[in-house]
Amino acid sequence: MLGYEKIENHNPEALEKMKHHYYEILKLIGENSDREGLLETPLRVAKAMQFLTQGYDHDPVEILKSAKFEEDYREMVIVKDIEIYSMCEHHMIPFIGKAHVAYIPDGYITGLSKIARVVEAYARRLQVQERLTTQIKEAIDSTLNPLGVAVVIEARHLCMAMRGVQKQNSVTTTSDFTGAFKKDKTRAEFIHLIGSKLH
């Protein structure tokens, strides 16, 4: 019987430095960093942060180029409901949601999974939702040179729910469009296909 094998890629030197800082942070918030329940916490948090920010190690343009194919298809390609788990750069608290991405090819397409990987590569960084939306659009636009790109992201920001204004049910929606999606008819078709009610 095959067992579960957890595979993680970590930078050992950075882990050790981060572990030390998290150990000190625990003390600064009033905890006993040496009590049993917290002995492994600094290392666990360091590993978690490296995982949550692994997008810095990935090049979204190269991801798209790795599966770029010539194809005579000029209709809308949509990958919707791509899960997003990102970290707000202002408070380093998560925001969670979905991305809906579309493009209209002009001679080239890419593997569908690559669209999701581009979203992931940008999301796994310290982010703001507005920039994340634009970065996804620009990567696809510059690499595939399509007739148009559309990106809509809807997300719940825990920095709004857990602190500050403490509004638990608010959803932030951002969008960015190029080319054919600047036209009302094409944009309306995209919005209809991903669902006029986004959440």
C-alpha cells in the first residue's frame, strides 16, 4: 500500500533565518516561545510563508510559453472559477476568491492548465487584488498576442473581516480588459458566460 508523501521545496538558509525571527515575534506578542505547543511553530510558520509566497520563483511568461501552440481558433477561451489564495501586502493577511480569465486567440493558444498556473504564480506573492488582476492580463496579452484578454477576480479579504472595519460578508471585484473585450458586446458575452451574478 502506498503511503502519502508530502513534497515541499524550501530554501534551508532562508528557513533558518525566518525561524529565528518568528521565535522572537512570538515573544514580542507575549507568548512563551519555549513552551511545548510552540516549540515547532517558528519553523512551521517559516515553511508556510515560503509556500504561500512561492510565486516569486515562477515566471508566468515562461509558463505560458511552455505550452504555446499554433492554432487557427478565434473564439473566446474561458477558464473560470480558478481558486485564489493570496496574501494582502499591507497586513500579510489572506484574501481568498476566484479568477475568471478569457482570451480570444490570434494564431496561438496555450494549455488550459497554464492559465490557472499563471494565476497561481502571481497570487502566491504579496499582492493587492488590483495589481494581481492586471498582471494576469498582461502576461497573457504579451505572450500570446491575442485579439483580447479579460480578467475578473472576486475575493474576500480577511484584513477587512478580521481587523479594521470588520465586515465579514463584503466581496471585492476587480476587472481588466484588452482588445476585443473593450467592446460592449464581447465584454457582455464574457460576463454572461462566467455568470452575471459573480458570487
